[in-house]
Amino acid sequence: MRNNLTPAQRVALARHQDRPGTADFIDALFTDFFEQRGDRLCMDDGSILGGVALFHGRPVTVIGHRKGRTLEEHLAYHFGMPSPEGYRKAQRLMKQAEKFGRPVITFIDTPGAYPGLEAEARGQGEAIARTLAISSALTVPVISVVTGEGGSGGALALGVGNKVLMLENAVYSVLSPEGFAAILWKDSSRSDEACDVMKLTAADLLELGVIDEIIPEPEAGAHTDLRAVCRALDPVLTRELNALSKLSGQALAAARYKKFRQMGSNALRKERP
């Protein structure tokens, strides 16, 4: 883990236009991906990409945020900010994974859930809460990978994993640095300062026990060498899937519940003198 970058610089790398997204990781790490669309209630939300794939011959369910590359894709996917339909699609895929005994692998890269009026009208808060409830109770292995931005409940909805991994220059926080600065200091221009105090980097979160392992990146960022990132990530996914697959469904759900219930207490113990 390199310590020569400031938290603000890591935020910039996490948001880099060319940073690899869920579609890139699916192409590089999995085979025979079959995308599944729609929430079976309203419509399809392209900001959540999900489906069934093979990971070294093992069937898995893959779900992740999708920001897009072009302006048209950014607009279509709300810059990776899901609407309720996206989270309900994720719920459907999680339930399907449970039914057929497939491990779930999620990729997290979102500034947060879409804040539009129409999303709120269609039940944004309920959709996120139900996704959290479903994922926390799954009796199949769940591995979450924070690949870019991990913002607020929009990220946490896909982050309730038995193991939570994080790329070296990814960030994970309750809100954006700009939002933090605007609320705390009434000045969003102090976002770089906010980055320093928010404890949003991979090193910070590993120390606090929020994540389990850091995946190294090339010195200039993941976007410069996706293959190198995948060479580092692939054996970790393999190792964790093998270990988790030995546990019973009840043990998986209980361990996941215990892991997230302990996060706050772990942080408090570390802060005490």
C-alpha cells in the first residue's frame, strides 16, 4: 500500500473517467456472462448491471454499478446512481442466487443513489432498505468489491458482504467530500480538507475494520492497467470463495450479520485512548 498520495488524490483517481467499471471486471474475470434486466415491476435501470456468469467454471451471480463511458451512457445510467428499479433488479438477482445456490459477487462504484424526485416517488428509500435486508440474510457466500466511489446507502446496498474488498485507490464513505464540507463548514470548496478527516481511503477503512483486504493498483491508478488489477483481484476472489463455500448457509448469514453489527464498536475501541 503506497502512502504517497493524499486522500483527495485518491478521490480523484476513484472518480477518473477511465477507471474500470463493473462491465470491465466482468469481461476480465468471468466467462459466459448472461445479463438479466428489469425489476419485474416497472422497468430496467441500466445503472445496475447484473447477471449470471462463470468464475473459473463456478456459476456465480454478479451485480454492480455502471456509470458508462460516453455522455449518452452517463445520462442513461444517471452517472452510476441507481433508481429504485435498479435496487429491485439487484434484489431479484440475489433471490435467484439464493434459490440456485450461487455465490454473489458485487462491484461498488457509485456517488450514491439517484436523488431525483421521481426516484423518491417510486420508493427509493424502501428499495435500498429492502436490498440491505435481503443481502444481509442470504445463505450463499457474498463478496463485495469497492472498485471506485462507494457513496452512502447507494453503495452500501451492494456492500453487505461476508468479505468486503477494496481497490487501493477506491474510496468508501457516508457521503461525498463536497457534501461533507457543505454540511460541516457550509463551504463545498473545502472538499480536499474534508477528504483528510473523513477516513474514506482503503487504508483508513482497513484499520477501522470496515473492509477486509486492499487490492493493489498500478502506481498511476487502475485505469492504466486493468490486467494488473485483475491479476491481483482474481486469486483473492478465488481464495475467499473457496473458504466461504465450506460454511453452511446459516453460518454465512450469521457471520455476515455479526460482521456488520460489530463495525461501530470496532471503530469506537480504536478511537479510545
